[in-house]
Amino acid sequence: MSHNHTHDANKKTLTAAFIIITFFMIVEAVGGFLTNSLALLADAGHMLSDAISLGVAVVALTLGERAANYSKTYGYKRFEILAAVFNGVTLILISGFIFHEAAGRFLNPPEVASYGMLAIATVGLLVNILVAWMLMRSGSTKDNLNMRAAFLHVIGDLLGSVGAITAALVMIIFGWGIADPLASVIVAVLILISGWRVTKDALHVLMEGTPVSVDLDEIVARIKNIGEVKGIHDLHVWTITSGMNALSAHVVVDGEMTVSECQALLQRIEHELEQDNIGHVTIQIESGTHSHDEGVICDMAFQNGSHHHGHVH
């Protein structure tokens, strides 16, 4: 229930952010043409990428709502991670574009209507602060990779607005045309770092790496502390999508167990794993007195605390 509520809140927040960013992107583009400000036009291009990434994020959440089927047994929730990769790579490309544009401006600083640039950049800053606040207040910007990528896009644009305001003020006060490309380079570095981090984290999920919040040694120790457990092997922990971890393992016990004893043991193991946000657990219990092929006592899977299946051999 909590997961669904968070999902709905994320979707509503991203949709509202998409509408606001898209509207101001048009305003900023028109303002850039009217003031002959290349800085504003570049920032409008950045906001266009924000709008695209926010739109992709909304689509990702919508697709993630589709039920699992025989073709996609985990459903379409991984699309959120693919969207995060797209957003992260886009951030890296945007930083490259800004570096390229800044190089030209260092050599030949453009004539800019500084006061008009200052006014529009200030409104842009306020818009980005509003959207960033919306994402932080209603969205899971810490735990959800897709939301974090969208949030970082907006933060990058917010920093772009700060850079444009600073550059406009420097040009107004000191007449230094070089202030515009210098501010752009600083912002581009920050955008590049953010893009790299999001892309790296998303690729880690796609490679089914161990979730960063999970300590495998601690999990093994806690399971082994359960009296009946003598060993554990073939342990795998991975992330299906943001906030949804899965685990599979073979647990070795000493002697035979009945189905009810298996159920009791698996419920204890599941309870130990709840604190690691592992909602999908598949455990195969084996007897230590037999080989792995012959020693399977029972096979069971738990998801969100409900017993799905069990086999006694």
C-alpha cells in the first residue's frame, strides 16, 4: 500500500514538474530570441532536455504499473532504471554541449542584452526552485533512481539559472563578456558529475549488482544465527527496481524437516531480511547429510510476507 502511494505521488509530482518546465522552456526560448541572449537560448535547450527527461520519467512510471505476465515475469518496473540511464547519459551529453559552446564564447564573447537576460534568468531560477521543492517534497529523490535523475536534471538547470544571473550581473557591473562562458563551465562540471553518478548507479542495477544498502556479510551472519541453519550458499541479492530488492539462496539445515517446520524457518529468515528492504525472497532448504542434488527438503518463496509455494522431497 505504501509502495503504491509513493508511486502515485511520484507520478503526480513528475507530471506537474513536466508541465511547469515545458511552459517556462517556451518562455525562456522566446526571451532568448528577443534579447539576443545565447546564454538564455542555451539554458532553454537545457530546459528542453529537462522536459524530455521528465516526460520519459512519467512514461517509465506508467509502464511500471503494468502487471507481470509470462513474457515479463517481473512486469515492466525495470523501465524506470532504463529511464534513469537515459537521463544520466543525457546529463553527460548536455555537459559536453555546454563545454563546446563555452569554448567558442571564450574566444568570441557574444553581445547580450544583460538586463533582459537577468530578468528572465531570475524567473527561471524561481521556477526551478519551485520544481525542485516539489520533487523533494513529494518524490522519492533518495531511493528512486528515476526520480533522482529527474531531480538532478532540475538542479542542473537551477545551477544554470544561477550561473546566468551571476554572469548577467558581472556583465552589467564590470562589462566582462567572459563571465558568461566561465559560469557555463562551472555548471557543466557539476552536471557532468551528477550524470556520471546516476548512470553508474543505474548500470549497477541493470548488471544485477548487490544493492548498495545491503551488506551480504551481515545477511549471512544473521541467517546463520538462526538455530536450525548450518550453512548458506548460492546467495544472490539484486534490485528489481528502485526500492524493490530480491534474494535467492540455498540454506543448509542439519537433518530432516517437515513442511510446517520449513514454513516456520522461512518466516524467521524473511523477518530477518525485512530490514534490508528485500520484499521478494526465494529460499531452498537442504539437508546437510545429503548431496545438493538429493538433499532438497523444501523449496519455498515468499513475497511481501505471503507464502507462495512449497515442495517436500
